[in-house]
Amino acid sequence: MRARHQVLLQTVLPLSVCALALSQAGRRPVPAREHMMTLNVTAIRADGSNAPVNSKEISLYDDGVEQTIQSFNPDPTPAHIVLLVDNSKSLRTDVPKLAQVAREFIYEIFEGDQLLIVGYDENAEIVTDWTDNPKQVEAPLNMLRKRGEPHLFDAISAVIDEALRPMSGGSRKRAIVLIGDGLDRGSKIKFKTVLAELQTEDIAAYALQIPDRTGGALRRDQPKPAQVVKQLAEATGGRVLSLDDPRTAARSICDELRKARYLLTYSPTSFSSFDARRLLVAGNAGLNLRYKAAQPPK
């Protein structure tokens, strides 16, 4: 599996002086009927109650402007989950441990969910294609091995491009679960680029975090591994869990995707043509909400 890079060159002829001015400002009004946004939101009541959350309990701000929420409904549809497993040589864990994590997920997914397992070092390779069958997962896990350097950002981009983006029309519930420490050595794609790809596709990134093999050493041109893991999760509506108890972590992620995911729809009053728009979903007391932090420009 490898990432594909395409550059699209477009020449736009302004229709009027007014349109040009608005374009230069980077913001233009959009009629509600012409631009609908759908946002994945994880909503959990702090008291553990299973009572559904409704739109009256939340508020949405797009680039600081409060928006009218048109709908906010539970999304019980199946999930497509990619386990992205770092099998590079210097990772601070062993292959049997990595394989055990994958086994836990295949037994925790719900009916209709599909699991894809991808291992990466310099290249990202499919270990097990989309499946919900434990028997189809067991034998291929022997493909996991420890060698080479971790090209994490290239691997995430390849998974988005070749496995998850093609499903965008039929499945909004897509997630990547990183099993690794967040170290990248040698990717062609930069961290900011791959983070924007995740946000554009509204793909949640979770992580079962392995101890940082660099010991927190400073990195000149990109975040430390622990910061990569944290930013991937926080900026996409996912979260970071411990690798110490993979069964509990797998159950927690699968339960959350099936039971606590909502679809929020609204029509932005305006949007930026050039800059990422900050998103904020505020809730009543006792609500824990997670969602992507920004909408990159398209």
C-alpha cells in the first residue's frame, strides 16, 4: 500500500468584482441549501447514563460564529476500523504483544463492523483485509515482524487514500487505531498534512500508546512522538488509551463507536476558502463531547 499524491491546478475566473473581493477576504456567505456540513460527535454522559443526547443540550460554533443545528441524532451504523500497527525494528514491545492487541479487537467489534489490519515500517502492508471473522485474522498475524524505520505519516496517508476515503460515500463511521509510540522517521508526508487529511475526511484517530523509544528527545522538524499521538487523537475526536490492558481498550473503543456516536448536521453561515475553520461543540454540564477540532479548507 502506498500513498498517492495528486496536484490539482485550477484557474477560477471571477464572475464579478464583488465575488473577487469576497474571495480575497477568504470568506463568503453560503446559502443553507447549497452547503451542508455533517460532523461526527462522540457524546457521553458523565454519570454513565445511556439517555440519548439531544440538540437542545449542545451548541455549535464554526470559526467563533454560533450555528443553527439542523439535526443531532445517534448513529448506530457499523464502523470501519483500521488497526495501524507499528512493526518497526526499534519499537519498545514485541511481536506477540502486537498480535494480541489485534486479536482483542476482532472479538470486540459489533455485528456489521469491519476490521482492517495494516502493519508499517518503511512501507504500509495489509496484514488482514476487511473482515469480521476471527479465523481470517489469526494466521495472517504471523506477518507482523520488527524491522526497518517507522514511516508513520506515510502509512496514515496511505490508509486514508486507499482504504477509508473510498468508503466516504457509504460509511461515515471510520476510525484508525494506532498501535505504536508516534515516532516517524523518514516519511515524505508531513505531520500537518496528514492531520488535515484526517480532519477533512472526519476520521477519528485512536491510539494504544507504546512507551516512546526516543525518551522524549527533541525533534527539529516535527513533534515528539508522544505529542504526535496526543495531537492525532485530540484533533480528530479520538483518544489515547493504555496498551497495558488491550482487551479493555478494544472494548471501550468499539462500544464508543457503536453506542456514543452522533451525526450533527448544519449549514455554515459562511466559510473560509483558504484557512482551517475552528470548530467548537459546547454541551450542558455533565456532557463529555469529542469531535474534530477544525475543518480544513477544500
